Amino acid sequence: MSLYIDLSEFLADPITTGIQRIAGGICQSLPANRATPVRLHANRYVALPAALIDAIGRFFGDDSESRVMEIRRLGAVQTGSPVELSPRDTVLIPEIFGPQRVAFFRGMPDQAFSRCRFFVHDLLPLTHPEFFPVESIMHLYGYFRLILEASECGFNSEDTRNVYYGRLKRTGVRGGVVLPLGCDSLGPKPKQATLNRPLVFTVLGTVEPRKNHHLILDAFEPLLRRIEGLRLSFIGKMGWVDSELAHRVRALDADRNSGFRFHSATGDQAIRNFIEESRATIYVSSAEGYGLPPVESLWLGTPVIASTAIPSLKGLGSMGIHFVDPLNAVSLRNAVLAFIDDAYAKQKTEEAFRLSLPTWRSFTREVLQWCGQETTAF
């Protein structure tokens, strides 16, 4: 019985951010020769060299141009051979995809389609369309229809599974499996808690409407010039935001005395440094399928100021977390002021450090079990 992992989207655009971290985490953690990488080409799967798995894993520790070139070389269809799925094979699809791949799966015989395992990241473009460009919703519509017909789905959170069955399938039945994502993409857990940090707060993630960057600025601007040493940083690309917010961010960043900085292009080591130097990170999204940045922050021992809509934080109680409820500028400002107090910041930092969180190794082990693979030697 063979396990194939479909990496078509990643190979078309090798990056280390967003949902591509799922492919990267699996490739970093898979034991040698446990899965064969494949990509879609000319309406059929092409099996690629096993060395591609290792190359992708190394890329998530070093996203240099030479690593990208290695992935493109090993991932070229010319290096592979056509795959004929047997009745005992399994295909893991950890990616979201567009119409071409939808057509490929729809053309599969039912028996072959039943052997596909789809990992569902979120259904936000359907449940919260107000936060997404219309063209992206239309591009993914066929994908959402397809996974509703799949017999084997895995989910990153209980929230995503509930939406899938309750709102889309409209049934009280709950199937599939929940597979919590790894929190250790940015490296090993620190050996001790770092206390007495400066008054630095960091916001991780693409600047887009549902992440509420405008609300964060509303909360901070009355404080930045009033509290000595207070600083705020946005770490992430400028996404689909209105021109007013984009101008506001860039104007504050251009003012050397504002206490605000915007960093649009940073590597994993730089992101880790930003997190470890922060008194707390901020993640107050209005809607999430999972939410990796806050648990990656907690993994590194840095507390999180968060909204209550983050599935990855559910089940952790308030350990290392300050929830903003109701979600408005006043409540967020009060959360920031709470962390100005050294005793409170120390308490939350120690709580974050003590948390036990899933790793990409534990995630990959659960994925292999879901795919019917032996894990005793994992």
C-alpha cells in the first residue's frame, strides 16, 4: 500500500507562509520513504523523486533561492513518472486548489476518489464572504463543492469541522478527524522564560480586513506618544485593504517618532526575533479557520492578546492569553495597558512558557494514522 502526497500547488509557488506551512511541516517531519510526492500534470498524477520531500523540509528552515531552485528541479514533471493508483493506495491532499484540479478529481472513478484524503483548512470564503475579494470566492467555489462530496476529510479544528457538517452539509452527524497543527515552525521551544521585556507589541499576519489592523491602530495611537518606550510593529504583507488603511500604515511607518513600524518582508528567523522581543503579540481577527501565529507565539513563550474567534486557542483556557471581549478599540487598549504592568506581563509570560502544544511531528504522526499508515517506528 502506497501513500502519495499531492503537492501541486506548493510546487507551482514554493513559499513558506500561509497554508503552505502544512505541506512544509509534513515534509519536515515525514520519516524517509514514507510517502511519494506527486503533482498533477496533463490530467494525471506524476510521481516525483523521494528526495523532493527532504528538499521541501530543508526549505522551511532556509528559504533561500538555492533551495527554491532545488525544489523546482526535483519537482519538474520531467523528473517523474505517471502514477496508476491501485485499490490499496491513498492520496493525501493538504492543499486548497482551483478549477483545473477540481476537474481532475471529478473525473476520477468513485473508487479512486474514495481513497483521497482532503485536509480542510477553513471555509471562510463561504461563511464570511465579506472579508474576501469576489474573484477568490469564485475561484474556490468548485473546490468547496468537491470536498463536500469527499468521503474522507480531516480538519484543523473542531470549529472547521462543525462548519463543514453543520452549515454546509446541514447534518448533525460529525465525521472526519481533527488534526491540530504544529506550533514549532519557528524553531525549538526556548529553554527558559524571558521576563522583563520592553514595551514592544507585535502583530503577525497579512494586513487584510478580517485581521482588524485598523482597530489595533485605533487602540494604540492614543498611547504610542504618551507612554515612554511603547512600540508597535506590523509583520506581514499588505493585502487587500482599502487605500485609507494602507496610507495610514505607511504614513505612521514613515514617521520615525511614531513608535510604529511596518515590516512587509521577513524570514522565519526575523519573525522569531520579533516575537521573542515582544511583551505580547496581538491577533484579534474577526474570523479564522485556525490561527497559527498566536500558537507559534505561545510556543516561543510570548503571551498573546487575542480575540475569542481563534480556533487554535480554544481549549487552552487563558494560559498565556488575554482575550479581548468585546472586540473593540477600548477593550484592546485596556489589554495593552494590562501588559504595561510588569507583574501581569510576567505572569502571562510564565503561563505561555508552561503550555504544552502540538508540534509538526505530532501532527504528521496523526496524519499518517489517518491515512492508514504504520506509526510505531515514527
